[in-house]
Amino acid sequence: MADRRHEDDGILDVLVLGGGFGGLHSLYRLREDGHRVLVLEAAPDVGGAWYWNRYPGARCDVESLVYCYTFSPVIDAEWRWSERYAARDEIVRYLRWVSERLDLRKDIRFDSRLAKAHYDAADNLWNFETEGGDRYRARHFLSAAGPISAPIMPDIPGLDRFQGDIIHTARWPEAYPDFAGKRVGIIGTGSSGTQVIPIVAQQCEKLTVFLRTPNFYSPARNRPLTDADHQWWQQNRDLTRERLQQGRRWGGGDIMLDDEINDAMFEPASNFTTERRREIYEARYANGGGVVGWAFADAMVSVDANEEAGDFLREKVRDAIVDPAIADKLTPRGFAYGTKRVTVGTDFPETFNRDNVELVDVKTETLEGFNERGAIVAGREIALDYLIAASGFDALTGALTTIDVRGKDGRSLGEIWADGPQTYLGISVLGFPNMYMIGGPGSPSVLTNVVMTNEMQVEWIADLINHVEDNGYVRCEATAEAQNEWTEKVGALVRGNLWETAESWYVGANVPGKPRVILAYAGGYTAYKAECAEISAAGYPGYRFT
Ligand code: N01
């Protein structure tokens, strides 16, 4: 292990924000590289987004075998996933075990929510203050606060008057509510709503789902992993990881997919007959996961290819729901497949065949507001004991703009991103020296397997910090030219294709007043990794070191 620690003057080498996948790996790697590192975590335990999202049914839609660390042979050898898609509790157990196995916990301060991070230009140091009043100073600030970690409540009149319990899926109470005999309402049918609805429907007396926009949905087809699966994994682990690195698989249900079916995604849809395309969609659907519609290379470019994928999934909604009027309400229309996150679940449409589930389409029956007893919909009162808000997040930027983060001229990130985030590589921001982001805006993050992209960014940022320290620099800051060029590139990647028509949290459309710009780099993991590698190999052009 190297030793890069400065004299112990009470100043940390690196303060890492967040104890989820990115933060734990950062702590491990930077400590191995000989830095004095501390992680601040708001929760009482590790897990990050997975700690907080403990709603019933919470489960990853990336396959567990590839939604985990690859950097440690110890972890690889000793952990065994139990299901094809890991449930939230298993992921938290995994991260807790990793934090113990790699002896990380001694350098994590739990129950420490960061309130302020201010750069002091005179000392070239970051000053931090938690909500509890604890203060820290560090030479480098690495945010691993998570791309989807700042929950938002639905903006509906009278919600504050409602006397029942309101629960956001990302702030689920530790004491599980007893829904037996209760009337429950839920707002939101995104990834979270899609998972929680089938479970709560089985537990409560009556469930009312307030639907605004139906999403494209495919079944996860989750199942326990067998000995044969684990044997397959031992034999195919390296190949699978190589394929993921090269963008030949995604991990959203396709790691064991038949090669011929999978590889159609490298050709335009028009290379195949209508019959063959149908077979490919059916095979993908039977296999399950979020990649059903990404069957051909031009899914996000060709209106015809995109529409065909959409039609296929629309047909499946009609097949699953008995009442054609309900099926019609749940049929996604008016936006291109993929421009809103595709939802993945178990028995989601089928749940609307239950007698105790009512679907209220708030686009046709206006949700006028709430009173003490419940919701008012088109003049009708729907009495509720609980309201579940599966209403989403201020994604990618919210994690840092909801904290008072200020750079060298005293301006906050919230101010300088008022017209949309500007970054270099999604990692650095002009005016915020020695600050780095994992899963930040302008990086591939949520458009990829987040754990895989996190790992790549952790390694890259650690190399950059070592470069600063080993050369005796005190400041590392993105240049204006590099930031402008990168921001322009992130925008250009979606120009002229179907991404441009997106109306979702991918472009900030779910937060009132948030500028409509694509928040993530849509060029894919492989291209992003190559760009980052080129920059480090060339000695980090785009940064000014002093
Ligand atoms: O949030 P969302 P989420 N009136 O923003 C509705 C990841 N994730 O928590 O679409 C009525 O997607 C809103 O309606 P509309 C994943 O990346 C992963 O579900 O804006 N409705 C929408 O239906 C995911 O994409 C996993 O019309 C209102 C819903 O609330 C991301 O997190 C699991 C409303 C919000 O959906 C976010 O998912 C969970 C209003 N006033 C999450 N306001 C897995 O790995 C909001 N809505 C499986």
C-alpha cells in the first residue's frame, strides 16, 4: 500500500460523500493508494439509494451477477447472489458485508448528512459542515451522492391537509405499515410504483392507483439462481464482463440471452424480415428484463423501429389485462419507447385485474387535490388511510444542488447550473477545484449499469487525485474550454434522434422549473470509458493544475 498521507494536521486528503456503491469503492481505492479518507453518510448504515428505497418489492432491474463490484477478487470469490435480480435487502446485505470484509466502516461517519461544502480559495481546501454541526476540512472532495437520491413529492393542492400517512417510496418507514383493512392510494407508476403496487395490492383492503403517464413495461422474470447458474457464472464471468465493457451486453436481463437474438441489436431493424423481428421481440420478452425493446441498433434513431418495439409492448399490455378499458388507460402512447425509463416488474399489469384495485387516470379525471380524508377526483372523494408517493427524484443534479456546495468564487452549484448542468466529463466543474463527481450529470450514469460506470469513474478519479498529489499540485480544475466542449458534446449526442423528444426525468421534465436538457451522456459506457482513458493517457488536457 502506498502512503500519500500529508502530515496529520487534522485535514483529510479526501472527503467522500455517500456510502453507497460508489462511495465504498472510492474509500477502498483511495485508502489503498495511501490517502487519509473519510466518508460522510446520512443514513445509519451503508447502501446509499438502496438503504433508503426499502419499499416492498424494491428490487434491482440489472441482473445481480453484474450489479456488483468487480475490483476485488475476495468479494468475487466469497459472495453468492440468491436471485437473478437482487431484492433491496440482499443488495444492502451485500454492501454491509463488503464494508465489513474490506474493513471500511471505521472510516465512515454514519448519521452525518452534509449541509455545506465550501471551497476556500485562500487555503485550497474544502470546508464541510454536517446538519449536526460537525466540521471537516479536506484537500479533495469526491461526491458519490448518487444520481437518484433526492426524492420529490407530487405538487398537489391540499396534500398538507391530508390526515392519513404519506410515505415516499424512498423514505419508507423502518416499521412496516400494516395495510390490512386499509385504503391506500398511490401516486406514480414509474420504476418504484411498478414494483410497489403489486405487493401493496395484496396487503390492503383497497388500492387506488393515480395514473398520469403509463410507461412501457416488461416483466423481469425473476427467479432464484440455481447451482447450474452459478456454475455457468464461474465459466462465463470473464467473458460476460468483457462483453459488458464492450457494450455487447447490457445486464438488464440479457447476460444469458442467446447470442443470435442478442446480436441483432448491432444491426438496423430493416435488416430482418417482419417475422424474424417478431421472433426476436418474443424471445426477448420471454427472457424478460428492461432490454426487450432495444432489439435493434436503430431503436432510438428510426421512428419505425422504435414504433414497432412500442407496438409490441402495447400489445402485451392488452394481453395481460382483462378489462379493455383499463388496458387502454395503461397503454403508453405519445412518446417514443425508451425516452422515459422502461419499467420492469412482476405482475404489474396483472394487478389491475384484481377486484380491490382501482385505476384513476388523472389525465381524464382530474386529481383536484386532497382534503383531510383523501383525494378529490373530478368532484368525487376517494377516502384514504395511506398515500404512497412513488413520485420520483430530482435526478442527477439534485443530490448536490440540495446541499450548499460553493466553489472558489462563492457561487453555489445550484446557481451555476440554473440553465442546465455544465461539467467536464460529468466529473469536474469549472470553479470547483479538487471536486469530483461519480454518477454526476454529463456522465453515462443512469443510462448504463450504474455500478459498472461507477467503478470506472472511481478508478479514473483516483488516478487523477494521485496525479495531483504525486506532482505536488494543490489545485486541479477543469478549464472553461474543456467544460464547454464536453457540455456541447453531451447535448449533441441526443440532437436529431428520438432522445430529443424525451419528456421525463432524463431531461429534468419532472421537476418544476428545472431546465430541459439531457442530464446524462447518451454515448454509452464504452465510448465514455474510451474518452476518459484517452484524456488520462494524454496527461489530463482539459484540466489546469497549479
Ligand atoms: O420515479 P419516476 P421512480 N400527479 O420519476 C408520477 C430508478 N429506479 O421512483 O410520468 C400524478 O420514474 C409520474 O408521472 P409522469 C430508475 O432509474 C430503479 O419510479 O410524470 N403523477 C411517474 O409515474 C427510475 O427511472 C429501480 O406523468 C405524478 C411517477 O410519479 C428512477 O429510479 C426501482 C405526479 C414518478 O416516476 C425513478 O423511478 C426504482 C403528480 N403530481 C427506481 N408527480 C429498479 O432498479 C409525479 N407523478 C427496478
